[in-house]
Amino acid sequence: MSTDEPSVPIVCDECETETRVPLDDLADALDKHNAQKHDGDAVAEVDPAIKDRLADLVAEDLGLFDEEATEEP
Ligand SMILES: [Zn+2]
């Protein structure tokens, strides 16, 4: 079992399901579910509670906050 791979919960209001998928498969899993179950509508999405954290992590990863601090008049 690999426990070091981060998994992300996907929730779907219409299907009332929650599925955990590896971060690498996230986009694919979302596309697939929405394409197969909802004619391509973006119904299923990342758990909103996680989405915020995910955005923070990605932003930190890109160093966006560091860039802002370097700008001087
Ligand atoms: Zn669904």
C-alpha cells in the first residue's frame, strides 16, 4: 500500500458520492465522471474544504507570494 501519495476527495451532489483519487488522477477522474454521468457538466468537484488548501499549496509551490514581496516602487 502506498500512503505517501496524496489523495483528494471528489464530491458529487447529484450522485451523492465522495471518491478519493490520487492527486495525479484528479483532473482525469473529474472529467471522466462528469462526462459519463452528467453529459460533460461540471457537477462533481473537489471537496470545497480541500480546494482552498489545494490552492494555497499550489500558490506556495509557484512562489507567488515571494514574487509579490519583491516589487518595490
Ligand atoms: Zn455525479
